[in-house]
Amino acid sequence: MHSESRIPCPFDPSHTIKKEELEAHVKKCTAYKKLQDLESKPYYQKNINAGLESTVQDVKYEKPTNEKNKQTKLSQMLKSLDEQTFVNFVSKIQSVHDALFSQNEINSVYNKTGWNKQIVDNTFNKSGQDKPIRFNAKHADQLLSMVDILLQNSCLSQSCDYFEFGCGSASLSCTIKQSIHAIDPNIREENLQQFVLVDRASIHNKNDALISTFNNKKYAQVDRLVVDISDLVFDYIPFKNSVDNVCVISKHLCGVATDLTLKCVTETRKNKIPVKGIFIALCCHHQCRYNSYCNHDFLHFFGISENDFELMRLLSSWAIVFSGETDLAHDFDQKYHGYNARDKALIGNQCKRILDMGRVDYLRKHNYNCRLVYYCDRKTTPENAMIIATPNKDEAQ
């Protein structure tokens, strides 16, 4: 029986084609046409934020893996280490963590301004639309906590423009816009602000209309860019207003995407004027990649090698698996070289916070006042850390 040879489409591996029909397929491939269109955009430059050229392998960050797969990969790596090597590594991580946090306490900043029930009701139940915004309670709490932090930092206003990285359905931008109207229902229609929504997928746009209009009037310009953050040049994004009025926002931006974002905002620019604010809720540190991490000087200073980094990113998953927040804690609650579940959760958290403090240090070196905070409690989400950065006015002068 004749078996036709099929290969993945080079522009979209989700479908296959006959090998002998590759040339003909390219002419009609939708993915190829989209790539051609993207490559013609001034803000596109392949892998500009990707990092070290010597090790980069087309930095398209992976789809999130489930907890069991992460633990399997980690278990394989741990089996390759003898007990003393691992004990020495943990001691090193604890020493770095202690050095970083001897003078850098992580503060909890949520619920500081008493976000009132009326604003919550206006935002999530009325929202000035025929169809109100609906999220589950924990998701809504996270969004409102982030909005509250924007308010604390004078970054919740019709005069601000917002750039949401890894936006997905743009629920954060939607909540910000509706909250602005809830605070000030008398906003004038001509005060048009801009929301730039960036995501590598083009399927999530259900909230875009809720951002741009309110009570059937247009109050915002919404521009959705379908592009990978690793390929995005900040200088050529079509901003409507001055860049120093832009707030960079993201909720639960996965590990490598956070580093790509920070480099995009700081390094793909001729004019080094800081943006108005950077507010990124962090997650998925196991998805960090050494070659794309934003602060190698920080790693070198603390003697963290590439192998150390690889183990750190994998161990960071212990913060979630052994936190009691997942059903997997019992499955993996086996002692490893004397470390129980509580020990493992602590080690995982230390790995996360070290990686985060490298990002804080990176932004400080780029003229930002930057701090790491807890933006909600762990019961709402165990991924409750957030970077807040605003311009260092003393340096700017």
C-alpha cells in the first residue's frame, strides 16, 4: 500500500501537509500570509528581545505544562544529583535569598485604600453595558486588587494609556476601563485614551468592545497587536500619545514572557524616558529561560550558573505543588534528602523571589523605582507577587 509522506506545515505545525505539495501549500497557507503581514509591520523584529544569540532557540515560550509533567522533569534532574550536591545548592539559594531580603521586605499592598462596594458593583455588575463583566470571585478579586494598586500609584485615570502584555481576553484592561468610569462617570467623550493589547494568539477579543465604549459612546482607542513579545520593538508600537503617559500592565505573565516584556520596554527604545508605570503580576517561574532572563549581571554577582538557574526554575514549582493549594501536594509529599513538603514549599518560594529580585534590580538600573509586593493573599492565588515600577524622578532630572 502506498503511504503518502506528510510533514508539519513550516508556518503552523498544528496541521500537516503532503511533502511533495509544500511549494503549492505555501501559496495558500493562511499562517504564511499572516507571517508575511506581521513581518511587514515596523514593530516586528524577530527575536529582538530573545537574549543570548549563542544559546537562543527561537524563544517562543512553551504552553503551560501540568504540575505532574513539571515534577517528572524535576525528579529526573534531582536523580542526577548526589545528596551533598543538592544540600550545597539549597544552602546557596538560602544564602542568596537571605542577602537579598535582609533589607528588602515584601509588603502586602492590597486593600489599602478600602476599595468600596459601589465601585465593585459598578464595575462588575453594571459596567455601563448591556452585558456586565463576569468573572469568578477569585479572578475578580485579583483584578480589583491590581486596579486598586494602580489607583494608589496615580495610574488609574482617563489621562493614562495602557499597554497590556500577554493580554488574552484583556480582562485586566477591561476592568481598568470600567473602574475609571465607575470612579468618574462624567468623563468627556473627546478625552480618548488608548489601550494597546498584545498577545501572540488572535482568538481572544471578547472584551475589546467593553474597553472602547461605555453607554454606547466611544471613550477609548483599542489596538490589538498579534505578535510574540520576543519579536516586539517598543519604539514602533503605534502609540497615540506620549510614551511617558503609558502604563505597562499584565496579569500572570508567564516566566519568560515577563523577561521579554521588561527588555522590550527598556531596551528596544532610542528615547530612554521611562513609561509612567509598570505593573506585572508574576507567575510560572518554571517557564523562565536562562538565555532570555533579563539580568545576567545579577546572576553572575551571586554566582548563579546556567545549571543553577535551570534547577532554580524547576524547583520554583515546589512553591505551588507543596503549598497546600493543589491536590498534588500529597502525591509528591515524599522526603528528598530530608526535606519535607514545608521545606520544599519554602525552597520553591525562595527560588521564585530570587528570580523576581533580579528583575527588580534590572528595572532599578533602568531608572525606575521598583519594588516587589504581594498584591493579594495566597488564598486568592498562590501566584500573588507583583512588580511595581515608577520613574525615578531624581535620576531623570
